[in-house]
Amino acid sequence: MHHLKGGRHILIMIGSILIIAQISMMGLIDYIKDGDTFLYLSFVAQGLGGFGGGANLTASMAILSSFDGQEREMYIGWIEAANGIGLLFGPLIGAFLFSMGGYQTPFFSFGK
């Protein structure tokens, strides 16, 4: 079994925290009625999520680089498949949750 080495595990943790912060901010942002503040905080939240996602992906690929040959290729394939499935079904699930509970439901369902 491969262990996380160096700062990779810390980078994954920071990335995950940033993604959770983004999702939580997007759920709470509906309470802001000022259009300029809403727009500004939307960009800040998406920036946090972008940095978090980039940190997670970079650290994950760095960990995978320690695997050998076919094992590495298989795990990269799993990561890419999971990414594709998320891109395919994420909007569908989000739209369903929105229709069931409103704007905040999709964010608070996934931001726990």
C-alpha cells in the first residue's frame, strides 16, 4: 500500500477545505440582496473552489506518479472516469435537488 508522502496529504486536505468553503458560500450567498456584493462573492467562492480542485488534482496525480506501469494507468483511468461521471450526472442531480428544495438545497446537500 502506498502512503502519502511529503506535503501531498496536506495539499489534499487544504483543497478539500477550500471546496467545502466554496460550496457553503454558494449556499449562503442567496441571502445577499445587493447585486454587486452577490457577484463579487460568487467570484470569490468560485475562485476558492478552483484553487481547491486544482490542489486536489495536482496532489492526487503526484501520488499516482509513485505507482508502477499498469497500476498507475488504471488509477488515472478511475480518476478520469469519476470526473466524467460527475460532469455527466452532477447537473442532473443538482437540478433535481433545486426543484425539490430551492436554491440552497444542492449546495447544502453536497457541502456537508
